Amino acid sequence: MPEPIDFYFDFSSPYGYLASEKIDELARSHGRQVRWRPILLGVVFKHTGAAPLTLVPLKGEYSVHDFSRSARFLSVPYRHPTKFPLATQHAARAYYWLDDRDCATARVFAHSLFRALYAEGRDISDLDVVIELAARHGADRDLLSVALNGPELKQRLKGECDAALARGVFGSPYMIVDGEPFFGVDRLPQMDRWLTSGGF
């Protein structure tokens, strides 16, 4: 069976959200699965010297315009968050906690986090919101709360970020197909062609 596509993203990434709505369907059309890997862009930016797009002069205004335009192009609901950028360590840690128990539930949870932020205007940096969304998908609130405050999940996410950097991941979304890297939601058509042709 072919290797899964690795999908690196931060829940605070609008382009990551847009990719999340399309990547599983693209993969299925090629008989592939997707391994979702949330990371923290703050960690990546410390390594690369970059900054959130919306905080960069000139590029910031364009990026906010492009988020909405790209969402319309892809037919994905989008409302730019009032609080942005925002911290997503609770969301990412909760995802890995769920993924270790049931990857299908973790995937549904990830979609609910993205949609809560970019379609419903909710603040997913709020620990209570993260726990509420996880509980909606069957997570035990008390167990998850204890885990999110413990060292193991913190170390798990740190390890995922370190491993992503070691693979060359510098932003979100960042996909790796059989060792070939693709950065950005606008690279999904290239990925489609790559998977169809076996490379080009």
C-alpha cells in the first residue's frame, strides 16, 4: 500500500484550513490516505525568522484579502477571525491525544476546530473551547483536561514540531508525497498531477 501523504499545518493557518477541506478527497481519488500533523507556526517562525503573514507590511492586507478570495474559489466557508493570529497549542495537543486513541475521531475533531475558528468565529485558543469541541466528539473532559496540563502532551507536540523542522517544513500547509514537498493550498493541483503521473 502506498505511503500516506503527510499534511503539516497549524490550526491558526487560514491556508491550512482551506487545504484541510480538500486534501482527504484529493488523496482518496488516488487511493491514498493522509496523515494529519498539526504543528506550531510560532516554533517554525523562530527557526526561519518569518512572521505571521497578516503582520507583515503590505503583505498583511493582501493576505487577508486572499484568504477570502481563495476560500470563495475553493467553495469553502470563510470568515476571518476577529482574534488573529492566535495560539493553538491546546488544539494541537488535544488532536494528538485523540489521535492516539482513534484517528478517525481526531480527524473529525480537527475539522470542527478549523470550522469553529474560520466559519463560526470561535476562539480556539481558549482551552475551554478546545475541550468542549473534543467532548462533542466523545472525549472524556476530565481525562483530556489532565492530559493537556501534563508534560507528556507538551513534549509530544514539541517532538512533532522538531520532526517537522527536520523534514524541511517551514509553513502551513506543507504536504509531503513520497518524499516530494509541496507548500501551500495552491499546490494541491500540482499534487494531483504528481499523484496521477508518478512525478514530473
